[in-house]
Amino acid sequence: MSRPALPVVSGFRLIPDLLHTELLCRMVNHLLRGQEVTKRLDYLEGKVICLALTDTGNRFHLRLRGRRLVRCSRHVGWDVRISGTVEGFWRLASRAEDPDTLFFNRDLRLEGDTDAALYLKNLLDAVEFDLDRHLEEVIGRRLAPHVKRAIERSSPLVQRARDLVLTQI
């Protein structure tokens, strides 16, 4: 028995891929600020990565340029494609499941340049988000500890919201 489509899934169908891709690039680039993983992106320089949502038909084409993601036309060929459902990508992004499990169970699929695809999969598996470094990079060393304390105080509320979203997917 299939579950009803979530509003977020409907949103993917209604908003053009170009806008989704631009927002995704901005969000990921913001989150990468201050992260060690950016030092390992050079291997993927110039590669086009296609994220394909199988349940909505969306295709997001991203290129790595200067350790940043940039939007590119969907008419450009891709080097690596990761395909799966919105739920599979959500579980990857929220770290609800590790990438190896998602790929092994075929919830997400990798295609294309084998070396680049494996490098990307291993990179996704190795990402450890460093909140302290991110906050220092984004808002500076003086304010970062205060913002981190506020985030930690709100953590139970954030966890409950995350759990609620995961139960809806």
C-alpha cells in the first residue's frame, strides 16, 4: 500500500528544476563553509552530478567548480547520477541512514563515471558536520559560541520536528 504524497513531494512537481537546483546549490554551499570535506572536493572539480528524483521526475544538474556547487543546464551531460525517491534523499541528507545502506538496498542508485561515483559515495559517507567551524566561518568567532548555545538549547525541539518529518515520509 503506497503512502499519500507529502506536500514537499507535490512542491517538487510544481516548482521548476532550475529553481530547485539554484536553492540546493546555495544551501549546500552555505553548509560546506568551514567544513573539512571541502578540501576533498578537488577530485570532482568540473564534474556534473545529476540528482534524479524518481517519484517526482525532477532532475537537478550541479557542477563542482572551485569547491562549490553551481547550477548547470539539464541539457549538459552528467558524469555521475544519483537517483532515488524523495524519501531516500531525505534519509541521506538527514543522516537517518548511512549512504552505504541506502545504495546497497537500492534506495539510491549511482550511475556514470565509476571512479567519480565511488569517490562521491565515499565522500558522502565520510561527511561529519562540524557545527563549531561552520558557525565561526559564517558569523565569526565572537558570536559563534553564543549561537551554538542557543542551538543546543533548542535541540530537543529540533529533534522532535525531525522525528515528526521522518514519520511522515
